[in-house]
Amino acid sequence: MNLPVKSLDELKHAAEQLINFGGSEKIFLFYGNMGAGKTTLIKSLCGCLGTKETVTSPTFSIVNEYQGGSSKIYHFDFYRLKNQSEALDLGYEEYFYSGNYCFIEWPEKIPDLWPDHYIRVDVQVVSDKERLLTFAKI
Ligand SMILES: Nc1ncnc2c1ncn2[C@@H]1O[C@H](COP(=O)(O)OP(=O)(O)OP(=O)(O)O)[C@@H](O)[C@H]1O
Ligand SMILES: [Mg+2]
């Protein structure tokens, strides 16, 4: 499914569509270049799910935890991961298989650890304010 987003104002609507598209699937992998808008979209998703906390990129901690309205949300950024065993060390499985929402930036860094089923989200830059989101059930 392709969803054009014309501006930051449209992100909230896009986030709602993405949550609906996911249905019962709670694990989302986000692909896109640096600065494409993965974190910005995840902020919007967390807002939709009822998070009141500030959502920032967990670049240094790898994973951030937020409280959504009815479940926890785990937000990963694997960009700085040196190798996949670091993900094992932080106990990624407990997060991935917890049944809580998991939003994962830079999943390319953990190719052997992807779950069997997830929602793939591609974020492409169209112009300064415009993005093209692509959702797929894997
Ligand atoms: N429609 C839009 N959707 C998302 N971001 C947008 C949009 N329009 C403009 N932006 C801007 O693009 C930037 C995206 O930065 P963001 O940190 O979300 O990227 P990222 O993909 O998470 O990068 P990184 O790979 O470094 O983590 C922000 O400054 C945001 O305000
Ligand atoms: Mg980011």
C-alpha cells in the first residue's frame, strides 16, 4: 500500500492508517535513508497510541520504552550497532516477542534477527516536506 504524505501535518493521519494496516501485527521495521523521516513517523505513531512522553531517537541507548494507552511501546534504533550479538546482549527477543509494539529503525543491521512476520514500512523523500510511505505485510 502506498501512502503519499504531503506535509508534517498529514503524518498523524498516516500514522493512524499504518496502525490500522498493521491490525494485530505489533512489529514494524522502518526502512529509509538517514533523515528520511523514520523517527518523525514513529513519534506520530506513539502519539496515536497514546504516549504522553517525549519520543526521541534512541541512538545511544538502542532502545527506548514508552507507555502507550494500553500497552508498552519499544522504539529501537540499530544504526550504531557494531554487530548482531550486541542485539542479543540487550535481550532483543524479550522485546520482540513481548506482544508490545516494536518500532525498529535500521533493521538492516540485524538481518538474522528479523521475526517471521512484521510490517515493513519504507519512507522515501519526495521533496522537502513530502514523503512517500509504503506499507507491506511480510
Ligand atoms: N512529511 C514528512 N514526514 C516526515 N518527516 C518530515 C516530513 N517533512 C519534513 N520532515 C522532516 O524530515 C526530518 C526527518 O528526520 P528523522 O530524524 O525523522 O529521520 P530518520 O529517518 O529517523 O533519520 P535517521 O536515519 O538519522 O534516524 C525531520 O527534520 C522532519 O521534520
Ligand atoms: Mg531516526
